[in-house]
Amino acid sequence: MDEVESKKKHWETVYKTKKLEEVSWYQPVPVTSLDFIKAAAVSTKASIIDIGGGDSFLVDNLLSQGYTNITVLDISATAIERAKTRLGQKSDEVTWILSDITSFEPEEKYDIWHDRAALHFLTSVREIDKYKQILENSIAADGKVIIGTFSENGPTKCSGIEIKQYSQRELSQFLSANFLTVECQNVDHSTPFKTSQSFIFCYFQKIK
């Protein structure tokens, strides 16, 4: 079994054995992400992709706010099906992509690239460089990027997998060659288990 298939198997197991409220990332209203998307001041017709969106509630909230061009990418078919079931007929308004991010071959340019807690699962230089390459090939000329990862004070594992922590400096410099760092925020996420996870979020603007 290769690395991608091993990851896929792991996440299929997670989503098949845990209920929506039993995962640490459960968040009915992803306030930080929504605030950054609002700050991006794009049209409701703007093309938005949520990387590793799984069955998160970002898509629900964006649809309710009138956004009409949303794509969700995830490695787990089960996660996508759970989100579709929850959304019902509204799921037809969303583009769903089943793929590992490092295998993603974008067919369009996105105005907003959003990633809450996908990047930090990539721990090798090869994976991180591939992610960056795909992102840069996917983003529109004036595109915005919003990335959230575990901070230096956050967990070292999630769902049994080692992650890569980021300091504010490291994350803000992640795309420094072709993007301007607009803002970074430290955010404490409260899990369903009454614990707190420390995140760092950064918002980037593509340099024309």
C-alpha cells in the first residue's frame, strides 16, 4: 500500500467510526475562517476551494451567506458523503473533489484557497513543496489564501497521526515568495471534549 492509499484508509476509518460531534475539529460555525473570507471582500460568485474540508461546516455557512461557487476537496469519500447527506439538495450546489491534496490536479483558478488543518498533516519536505506548488498553480492572479495549522503550543498529533506545528513566523513565511501576508491570528479552538487546541491562522494575498 502506497503512502496516499495508507492515508486514505486511515481517514475512511476515522469517518466511518466517529460521529460528527466526536471529532476534535467539530465546529458548527468556523468563525475565524468566515471572518477572513469576509475580509477578503470577494463577490459571492467568487470561486472558493476548501482543502481537506471533509464534513466541516464551512460549506454550510458559506451557502447560507449566499456564496455560489464552492468546491470542497477531501481524501475521504465517507467524509464527503456525510457532508452531502447533511446538506441534502443544497449539496448539488457544491463541487466535490475526492483527492489527496498532493495528488490534486486543478482544472480552474480559485479566488480563495481555504485550508483549516490540512497542511499540518504534511510532514515531509516533498509533501509540503508539492502542496505549495499545487496551491500556486491553483490560485487566481489576485487570489487570497487562508491557512490554519496547529501552532507551536498546539497538539503534536491529531487522529493518531504526527503533524507539523507552525509558529506564526513559519506560517507567515510559508508563501512569502509570491504572496503578501495580510494578517495572522492565534486562535484557541474548543473541542467537543472540553479541551483547547492552539492554532495559527494566516491570510495571504497573491502578489500580481
